[in-house]
Amino acid sequence: MVTVKKIVLDVLKPHHPSALEFSLGIANQGPDYRVAITVLEVDENTESLQIIVEGSAIEFEAVQEAINALGGSLHSVDEVIVQSETTKT
């Protein structure tokens, strides 16, 4: 089995919700997600963010759905760390 351990995303979002609310909405998608958000740029209507999500088994689709539900737009996946785990039978 291969699991996603970390993803770094480039996201554009409106000013509301705040970065804190945005991070809570993403972290809520998994039982052990750690979310770090850095605001890279701010203009009149939007904010560009770098979002780092770490966890034992990240469900990318759930993270992407949360970003969309919060009014954000995923621009790119800038980094991914996955891990292969062997299972003993």
C-alpha cells in the first residue's frame, strides 16, 4: 500500500474565510492532518497561499473538495511525499 504523507499546494482564495478558518477546514478532513498555511501574496480580492498538509494517510480528493468548498482554487501541487508500506501476510 502507498500512502500520501505530505502535500504542498499553491492555492488562491478570497479574503474570507481567514487563513485560520481555511486551515481548520482542511485539517478537519483527516484524523491527524497537520496544516500549515503561508500567505504569499495579497491583492484587492484574493490571497495566494502555500498550504502544507501532513498526515499518516492524506486523502487528496477530500483536501481538494475542502479547498473548493471554502471558496479556494487549487493552482498546483508543488511537492508530494508518499510512502510505500509492505504488509506481512
